[in-house]
Amino acid sequence: MDYKNLAESAIKAKHNALAKYSNFSETQSLLLATGFCGGFTTFSSFAYENQVFLKNGDYISFVSYTLGSLVIGILAIFLGLYISKFI
């Protein structure tokens, strides 16, 4: 499991919820979401790690890593949105 992707999903969800209720301009929101979170983690690292699993014939790790990252990432979004209701 790539914990950077998990943390990034939660941070983006929190940012989106806060931006909705703040005076952020669209430019400021984009800067925070893509600048900070984009620098924090990238899809390319996820793709590269999966490519290594496939290249090595480690299909079980490929499937579990891919599905685990997607499912836990989506759950982190919901958790971030839920937590942001109390901020």
C-alpha cells in the first residue's frame, strides 16, 4: 500500500471541503490542490510500482496493490470529507 496516495487523498478531500466554505479564488484552490498535493505524490509513482510488479511476474502484489490503493484512497476521501464537517 502506498501511504503517500492515501494521505494525499485525505488532504485533497479536506482541501476541497475547506475551499468550498472559504474565500479562496479558483486560482488559489488550484494552486493548493495541484501544487501542494501534486508535489506530495504523483500518479507516475503508482504506475511505475505497478509496472515493476508486472515485469517481475508478481501478479498477486500487482492486483492487491492496485485494488488496495484505489479502495483505501476512496475511503480516505470519504473520511476526509467526514472529518471536515467538524472543522
